[in-house]
Amino acid sequence: MRTLARAGPRYHRAMAADDDGVPREDFEAAVRFVADGAMRASHRAARVEALLRSVVRALVEAGQLDVAAFERNLTERPPRPPGAEGAPARAAIELGPAEDKYAAASPPDLDCAALIPLCRARCCALVFALGPQDLEEGRVAWSYARPYRIAHGPDRRCVHQDREAGGCTIHEHRPGVCRRYDCREDERIWLDFERRIPAPHDELLPLGRRR
């Protein structure tokens, strides 16, 4: 698989193609097919778990289950499949809420263009999941390795960020998270917004988490 272009709109327009010339759109559709199947399997597993909990509760209330023995069995970890030893844990597939992002209200009185020289648009380094509308439009790039997180370049910034000016190259079609995000109370961005004191440039945490 050829390496995608890594900066701004060039990344989004690039074609992920193997030796047979598979278009980026086909490759992305294949990844979505696999990821959506994994999400459905996860949801089914959650329903089965809820059903088993209900059955266990009913058996306990009816006095037909030895709770102590049952809990001992739960603590015994099943053997891992061959070859799985030492394999890194994979995070669950992430998908943002189903919403009309164009109806999302941006924070009032927040002049991002004027703040970029100070904050250096560090919000473009935050991590979050795209919503179904972003995927259907196909204008916002997402990570094939971590569906459906916003795609980042080697510099760990959003691939749609203009590296020179700092702004967004897909501003009209930006995700709902970007539209609603208010950096003023986020300590990863500002030590003191009112006094315009940016936070240190240490490693950013995923959007939504705090130190």
C-alpha cells in the first residue's frame, strides 16, 4: 500500500492504491466494512453479557446457584489463543454521535484566527472520533489504524491543518467536535485564557480527558 500524502488537503485527496491501483474510496469502504462489523459484534456481545447477568441474578435469587463457587470460577482466566501472548491490547472502535454537525453552535466571542499566533492551534493535535455524517460525506480523513479517529500526520496534528497559517483547510466541513469545542477552560490549551498565557507544549491528551 502506498503511503498517503501527509499534509492538509493533499492527504484528503490522495489515493491509497496498491499495485492494482485500488482507489482510496474503495480501500476506505473496505476498512469501514470491517470496522462496522466489529462494532456490531461488540454490541451483540454486550447484549449477551446483559442477558447472562440477568440469568445469574435470577438463579441466585432462586437459591439455585452457589455464589462463592461461581465467583471463584470467574477469577480463573481462560487460556489465551495460541500466538496471542504478548500481543498489544487494541482499543475499541470509536464513533462520534449521530448528529447534524452543521447545526452545532460554535462558542460565542471566540476569535480563533486572532488566537492562533499564541496557542499555535494546538487544538489540532487533540484526538477525537468522527461522527457518521463525517464518514458519509467523505471530506474528513480518519485513521485507518484507529477507526474512526480524526487522521493525524507524522507531526501528530490533524492532516487538515494548514501547517503554515495554522487554520483548517476544510473549515466549512469540519467535524461537530471542532465546531462546539471551546478551548478557554481547557488547561491543555491555556494556563490563563484571560491573560492569554498558553499552556506548556507537552504531550496532549485525547479530547475529553483532563490531567
